[in-house]
Amino acid sequence: MRIVILFGSEMGTAENVAETMAGELSGYEVSVVDMSEFDPGELDPRLFHIVVCSTYGEGDLPTGAEPFFEALDAHSPDLTGLRFAVFGLGDSVYDTTFNRGGEIAAEKLTTLGGTQIGEHARHDASGEIKPTALARDWVHTLPLDSVLVGT
């Protein structure tokens, strides 16, 4: 069973979270890939995708995720059948744009036909919980056995 964890990061936190998740998913074949190095044409409905995306500035995608989402916008691929989960990173001091990077990712993928699975995780940098600790707990809430049947 294959899982692709895509991360979009500005300062490396999303990458650390993605690597932590991969470590928690023993028993699965997991790839961790920087969105800046991933061709959206490789999104495969036979695989499960976890998107780990930080928020930059006042509600923007991180620089590392921009090329990926610009390519999605330019080509508008049909993502029907694609199943994905989102782990967003943000800081609640930004109030109305808190965790907007993850929300943008989820919106773009669902608009193109993808289906979001599980609870959308929203880490708050102003909170006391470390992002990797939240990631460890959250990844185990995903219904992977039922999502990955037949993959």
C-alpha cells in the first residue's frame, strides 16, 4: 500500500512534519516529496496522498508549494478518484488567515475532483503542542486501511 506525503514549506517545519509522519507509517510504502520537486501530473488516484502545507506571510502558500499549485491551476487536471488528507501549519496570531496554506491546498484539490479524507489538521505555532507531536497523533486517526483497500 503506497502513500505519498507531499510537503510545502518555507522554513522546514512542514518537511520535519512529513518525515515524522513517514516514520509513523511503518507497514506502508511511503514516499516523502517536496512539492517544489513534484509534477502534479504524477498525482495518482491509486495512491493515497497526504499534503503537509505551511502558511506563509498573511495567508499565502509557502514558496516551496507555489510551483505545484500554479501547475494545477494552469493544467486543471481531472483528479477524480484522488484521495488525500491535509495537515496545515499556521499561527493563530494571524487570525483570519490562520492555517490558510492548508486550506488553499484542500480547496484546490477538491475543486479538481479529489476527495479529502479524515479531519483537516491545523497546527498552531502559538500553541504548546509541537507540530511533530500533533502529526504523530493525527496520522494515526486517518482511516488508511479502508482508504487503501485494493491499492
